[in-house]
Amino acid sequence: MTQPFELDVIYDWNTCEPAAPVQAVRYVDETLRDGIQCPSVTDPSTEEKRQILRLLDQIGVHHTNIGLPGAGPRAVADVTLLAEQIRDEKLAIQATCAARTIEADVRPIIEIAEKTGVAIEAMTFLGASPIRLYTEGWDEDLLEKRTRVAVRMAKQAGLPCTFVTEDTVRSHPTTLRRLFTAAIEEGADGLCLCDTVGHVNPAGVSALIRFTRELLRGHGRKVRIDWHGHNDRGLGLYNAMAAIEAGADRVHGCVLGIGERVGNTSLDQLLVNEKLRGAIPGDLSGLAELVELVSKACNVPIPVGYPVFGRDAFRTGTGVHAAAIIKAINKGNDWLADRVYSGVPAGWFGRQQEIEIGHQAGDSNILFWLKRRNIEATPARVAAIRERAKAGNRMLEEAEILELIAAAS
């Protein structure tokens, strides 16, 4: 909660320049499709996928890609199960499915939608860059034909459809204009611009979205623009934020940024930043649970320094830092304690400030640690912990501290 004195204790340079108006953006999760294409992750069990879906819905993610049923019977079974879950549990999150622009991929989506009664959005994708055309031996006539067939199939079945150009950021404007026009003429509800290989920078994102907006102006109906980025240059999050600023309607990402090669835009980091800029009014305290679940289900360890959800994100053993946090807590003000040494309020995202004991700690760390666990801070206990901490080169583990407490009792 914003406190009355916030403007007195924090001077925010982020607000010194005029900011773009906060617009309504929708978020598309790709964890269970693009995310599990990462060669090092484990495909979650069906029950884990169901729980991931529930948590995505609880934190207010608008759409989720539940798979590519054209991949085979196992994919069909998983997609059907998740679509039924959305129907039976009356989840607000909306299902999408990926499909190549071929009948064999679009058909299973239509069949699952008919079976479950869930209007699954078909995300029909096609490579459009010159390097891909040269490698595959394709020409633009073939691409246009495939675009029209796939979009027409989905729309004739009564399903929403987004036309996805792979490697959009390295595609020629004339090719994009031809394919986008074909998709719009066949009734596509959206166009998805992709940085499939992590090539683009924020300036390129803005230029591409401007180009697409200008093309759409002449078509006389509302067509959504999606942004889907990868992180090969470490620019995934920045590019997603640039896409939002440039006017994208939906932005895609994966929890923990998992995905092909080095991964996709990190959905959790994007949601954190969107919350901080005031674009998400809802409660994101369940985000930590979602990140932990995806980490476990996909066998992807969370780096200790990973923003917000890494072990060390809100953890300090430095005496000066800890002392300031403790003083804020002693003032009886959790809002203050969550911000005095943190640019991200831990409590907003299901975390809390943690004070540890190591060689840089002061007695304030020790006293706080003991108080939080309702352990009496006798002089003998404090001295024993201090001596062990100062003699070491790392943070003390809880079991070590408890042993010292028992020995000093």
C-alpha cells in the first residue's frame, strides 16, 4: 500500500521525464509450449501443468499457449486436458495453441475446440525472413498460399486466429506487407511480430511496430499486434517493454525466461516491471509460488541472483544494510522496511526481506535473526554466533546457528 509519506522519503528520477500513458496490455504465457522446447528442461507432468495453469490464472495472466497439438498424440492429449480444465474450473485465462501454416497442424486445434467447447485461439506461424526462405527453398507465392489456407481454416471453424511471422525482425517489409495483408483479408484477429533468434534491439522493436500500425490503418478493422521475443542478446525484457511503449496490444513470455537456446522474454520479470509502472492493479503475491513451481516442474534451478525470485534477491548479511532494515521494522512500518534497501517491494511478489549472519554482519543482524525466531538473545549466544561468523567467509546456515545456540545455552 502506498503510504502518505512516500513522496517525502523517495525521490523518483523515473518520473522526471514525461512518461507514456499507462495502457492496457494483455500478457500471453508461452511456458508450456515455447518454454518446454528448451533442450535442457523437463516436460512437466500433466498435474504440474494443471497447477501451472491455475497459478497463471490466479495472478491474472490473460492468455496461455497450451501446446502444439500437431506434434502428435501426446501433445493432443495434454492440450485436450488443459482445455477441459479451463472449461471445468471456469478459469478466466484464455487458451491458445501453436500451429504451422499447414492443415495437419490447424485441424487438431479445431477438433479439440469442438470436443471441449473451448474457443482455442490458433497461433499459425510461418518463417518469413530472406535467410529462411533461401534455406528452405520457399518463395513468397508459397508463403501467401499457406498463410491464407491456415487462417481461413481457423476462422471458418469459428476460432480466433493470430498470424505469426517467425523471424519478423529480419524480414523484408515487402514480404511482411504481402503476408500481413493476406492474413487480414482472411480474417486474422491479430498479427504476432517475432524476434525468433534474439536479433533485434529496442529501436528495431519500435520501428517494426510503427511499420505494422501504419499498414493496419488502411484495412478498416481492428487487428491486434502481439510481440514475442527471445533473449539471445540479453535484451528480451527491454524489447518487451519497448514493444509495450510502442503500442503492442499483447506481449508474450515464459516463466523464468525458459525456451529455445537461451530462452524467451521472462514473463515474471515483465510482470514485476509492469506492476511497478502501475499497469497491473491486481495482486501478484502468488508470482513467487508460480516461479518455484515452474523451476521444480521443469528442472530449471533459479540462479541465486535472479531478480526478485532468486534466493538472494531480498537477502542481506551486510551490517549497514541490515541495520537500516531493522530500524525500519522497529518503527513498526513494513512499507518502509520493504523499500529502504530495495527498489522492488518484496511483499508485492510473495517474498520478504531476509537478514542473514555472516562475516560482514553486525550484532543487529544476530539480534534480529534471533527475535524473528522467538529465541532469547542471551549475551553468550550472541557472542558465540558473532565469533563463528567473523571467523568465516560465508553466510551461516540456520542449522549451524541453532547448534551454536544449543551449545551456548
